[in-house]
Amino acid sequence: MISNWIPVTFRPKVGSFLAGLAYLVGLRRRKKIAMRNLLLAFPDRSEDERTSILKESVLNLGRGLFELLALGGDTTKSLMDRVDIEGLPHLRTAQNKSPTGGVIALTAHLGNWEILAAFMHAYGLEISVVQRGRDNAWFDRLVNRLRSNWGVELLTRGNAARGALRALRDGKILAVPLDQNCSRTEGVFVPFFGHLACTRDGPARLAMATGAPVVPCYIERIGRTHRHRVRILPSLEMIIDEDRSHENVEENVRRMTSSIEDAIALRPEQWIWMHKRWHTQPEGQPRPYSSTRKSRGKKKISS
């Protein structure tokens, strides 16, 4: 790919330039969604501050995409040279405590999450990733190929249960992003930046069923450079309940979501604010995005 011919240190600059153009000439509806999200998350910040976070978030997406497209030309050494991993002993401790050595790595769409698994694989860690299929089939195949070339096992959400159990049984690290909206049938409602957000409960149920520790693991870009930092935190204290009662599942999901919220609050400019995180609401509650898209007529419709 053309990005392979661009020096590593220059790739983020090219990616942010292209993303900056997209921000200026397009993304109108997505920007409205993002600004609504930022208002929900940071009501005490000024509109200028929230706009600044959004702009940097879009630029971060561009940097990350360009780095992802160049992943096929990277070597193990080149990856290790540009990432710092903090808290690796926390992961080792969790592996030692796990009944099988398998660990659930709780993560989010933060920093350049697309290459997080490749970085960890470069450090000799066996990774399986639960992921949602992308809307663009060509891009989905491309990303899957790039990840698979780095020895990352990909498990498609919706059909991942058996593969996830196998990965944990085999002592692998199961990476699970848990910061996106889901349907009521897939999750529970827990607070996220002070507002109820429907959040998948599958990872919590999996942890409760297997006894696998849940270890928060996030990646962040260092400034606007080509370097990254992976932060591995101590494993979360989870409620162990073989019956997996609704109350205990919900509490475990709340604890997992709270960790993600803390990570985003540290680097809000590196999270994907254009996603409709609060789209699904409890029965009878209004959705917060009704004003972000209009029908062809004059009447506004709920998105």
C-alpha cells in the first residue's frame, strides 16, 4: 500500500491532514451526533472546548487509519520501537490467578485501538479479539487480513461465544471493546458519563462463568506523534455468581463501564465521539439524537 512507503514518523501527519479535510468539507451529521455526545458527557465545558475535542478526535481517527493501512509493512521491531507498555505485571498476575491462564482484556475505541492487538502480539502475547463487522465489506476484509497477518484471532460479535470460551480455555487474552451501543436484548443499562447507556452484558457473563479475570487495557497516542502507550491496569473486582443474577451482572457491567469512562475522561480527544453511544434507551425514554437528522420534509424524525 502507498502508506507503507511513507516514513513511520510522517504517517500521523498525513492521516491527520486527510482527516482535517474531511472535517471541513463533510461529516455534517456525524459532527452533530458528536457534539450532542460531548454535551451529554461534558455539560460544564464550553462549546469551544467541546468543538476542540471533536476536531482532535477526527484527526486522531485519520492518524490511526493511516497507521492501520501501513500495518502490513511493519515488522515486530518497528512496532515495539514505537509503543510503551505500562502495567504488564498486572496482566501476568491476572494470568496466574486465572483457572486456565485466560484473561479478558477490557478495552475501548480509544487511541489507535485498531493496532492495539498487533502491538501486544509483538510483545509475545496471544490475542483473540471480539469485533463487530464493519459496514463496508471491502474495508472489513482489509482490516481482518491486516490483523490476521499479525497472528490475531478474530471473533465476530454475535457468533463469538464458542470461540471466546475456547480462547480463554487455551489461556489466551480475549480483547473485548465495551464502549458501543447495543440493543436491549444484548445488554443492560448502566451509567456512562452520568447517563444510562445500553451496554453488552456478554463479557461480564463470560467472566462470571469462567472465572477469567477482567483486566482493563487501553491504548493512547502520545501527543500527536507516531508513538503510543498501552496502559494495563489491575484486574477489576468482579462479583462471582454462578447463577449470574441480573443484579450481579448489571453491577459487573457497571464496574467495567466505569473503568472505560475513566480512560476516556483522561484522553477525550482520542475517543470516537461520532458513535451514537446513547441511542438505545429504556422503554418510554426519549433518544438524545432526534435532532441530528431530518427527513426530506420539514418534520424531524428520530434517528
